[in-house]
Amino acid sequence: MSGKLNIVDLAGSEKVGRSENEANTKKEGNLINQSLSQLQLVVKQITTKKEHVSYRDSLLTEFLCDSLNGNFMTSVLVTAS
């Protein structure tokens, strides 16, 4: 028996106002939001049993493809403030 552990850290956009590099921090925050939105769409496609699931639309969903497509047991832990 084997397993796979994916650890994804999407933190970084919470300090936009205090950052000296505000433009890049905002861009990073936008990319994080896009990845999370794409993850939401993929999970929705999986749960509604769509024939085609677009994993390649985001690096996050492409990275988590094995875990999301039913080959592994998947748990999600989210910490937000």
C-alpha cells in the first residue's frame, strides 16, 4: 500500500498594505484567487460527473490531479483568518 501527501501553501496576499513590493503582492494574490476559483470549478465538475474535467487550467489543479480524480483518498485542511 502506498500513499501520497500534497502540501500546498497559498499564503502571501494578506500583507498587501504593509509590503514594500505592493504591485507584486497584489499580482500574487490575484493568482492565488484564480487558482482557488479553478479548484472550485474542478471539484464541481467532479461532483456533477462531467465527462471532461479541466485540470490543466491551473497549476494547482494540475498538481492535485491524482488526488482529485478518485485514485486517492483526499482530505482538505483550510486555515483562514
